[in-house]
Amino acid sequence: MIFYHPDLDFRFSEYGIDIPIVDDRAFSVFNHLKKIDPSLSYFDPNLTPKITMSDLLLVHQKDYLDRLFGSEAELEYEMLSCYELIDQTGNYHRYNPKLAEKKFKDALAVILKQIGMTYYSTKFSLDHGFSYFLGGGMHHAMSFAGRGFCLLNDIVITIRKLQKENLIKTAWVIDVDAHKGDGTAELTARDPSIVTMSVHMKEGWPLDSGSVRDPWFIPCNVDIGIDVGEESEYLNKLRVGLNELDKNYPRPDVVIIVNGADPYEFDELPSTEKLKLTREQLLDRDTLIYNFLLDRKIPQSYVMAGGYGKKSWEIYFQFLKFVWESSSKRSEISSR
Ligand SMILES: [Zn+2]
């Protein structure tokens, strides 16, 4: 099942923010999919579960949440720092408040809706085996602050909320975004019920030195750093990582896949340039994870995470097309 509604899109340009996430990347994926599966329809945004303060407190520190939901100036400060909108000289960077049509308070409301959708979609996967939310994946958000375009960590909020409701006990997070999932790692460091794996650029933001001694290197249970020029080894390393999870940790009740498209060779965010996978390599990446979890009958829930520029929609689309084709084949075989 694919979950999408345009109201759930976070359109940076509406807030005067100039980050090359194409505002309509999720919309493009949805529309291209609709051409092959006309039965696809928008999710009714009124059904999005409300995320409450007590949900957020399962993950984030109270003083950080007090600032986010405090005065307009406090929220503005948190947004400017999370979306890196001020440079070292104190001037606006990639940000022009004069172009903003909406307030940061509206942005916060959309982000809360996205968290609600990640939760809803993951809950759906528990009964149906697979779900994909065309949004979410805010894996850099830490307990104490937002970071790297991620204000609140929808992934860990979802898992802790499902745990609290006794719907799951354990979860894995498989993060294949180009940037290391450092927020998820920080939030789950002392939580054995959530096992994390991150496959990321070995060197480059948030790991500026590329060393495990980097102050921002917060370990996951399994970390796979891909060095510059190691693209041809990517799939093998991913396979080794998946086998390590399989061997060393009990089967989880659900897996959330942080399905970033930013390792793509045509990604337009400068900080992703140290990892350049082709379209084919990315399809192999996604089908490897999909089949690994399908073979083990582990529910899999996907979120979009990073993917910047005009071509990023292609990566999400090719994978969802594969899922659609292979699941229609399976149902054809079982109905015979
Ligand atoms: Zn990323």
C-alpha cells in the first residue's frame, strides 16, 4: 500500500527556503505510479492520526519541545538552525523570508502530519507486510534538537508509539540514505529493543572527518561506511550488513526502511557528491532489502528521506513499480 496526499508534502519554497528538494517529488512518484495502477488513490488526510505531546516526549527532550511549541521567535531559531539557514557570518543562507507565503508554525503542523503518516503507514504494514509512505524519514533529528533538515524523528516516534500501544515489541531501522542516520542512532543508543543499521557515505556530512573518532559519529548497531569510489562494492557490503542483522539479532516485529534516494549519481545536493550510485544499483539496493524481508516474512515500512533535484523521483518510482509488478505476479500465482 502506498500512502500519499499532497497536503502531507513539505514544500520548502512556501517558507522561503531554497533547498533543492523538488517540492513535487512525491507527487511525481504518485502520478507515474497511477499510470500503471489506476486504482491508486490519495489517502484521506483527515484520517491522519494526531501526534500528541506525549508521543513526542517518547523521543525528544521536553526543553526542546517547549522551544518548538513556544514563542514564534523560539520556533524560528530552531527552524533556522535545523534547516541550516544562517551562515557562519550570521547572514541568511538558502533563505529569503520575503518569499515566504506561510509561517514556520504551518511548517511544524505539516511535519506533525508527516509523523502521523509514518506511524499510520507502519501500523498498516504490521497486518499487510508492506507499506510505503511518500514522505517522512527525518533521521537526523536528535533528542535535544533538530538537525540536517529533520526537525522531529518520525521513525523513532513511530516505533516507540507502537511499542507503547503493545502492537510491537522490537524493530529494526535499515537506513540507506546517503547521510548517516545519526539522530536515530542517538535516540536508540541505549534501547536494545530497536536495532539500527546505517549504510552511508564514510566521509562527508554528518561525518566530516570520515573517522569513527568524529564527534558526530554516533554508532548504530551496524554501520557501513562507503568510501569515495567504492560504489561497485555497495551491494556486497549491504548484503553483509543484512546478514549480520539476521545472525546477531532476533527477528523484529517490524522494519522501517529509511529509503533515501540521495546516493543517486544525479542527486543535486552538494553534500551527497561522495556517493554516486546508478539507477540500476539503486534498484538492486532496494530489491535486495525488499526480498530479504519478504523471505523472512518481516513487515516492512518505507519512508522517503533525502532525495534532491529533478531526477530523484525516478529512484522511488522504479522500486515501487517493481513492488507492484512482483506483488501482482504473486497474487496471480496464488489465485490459480
Ligand atoms: Zn540524506
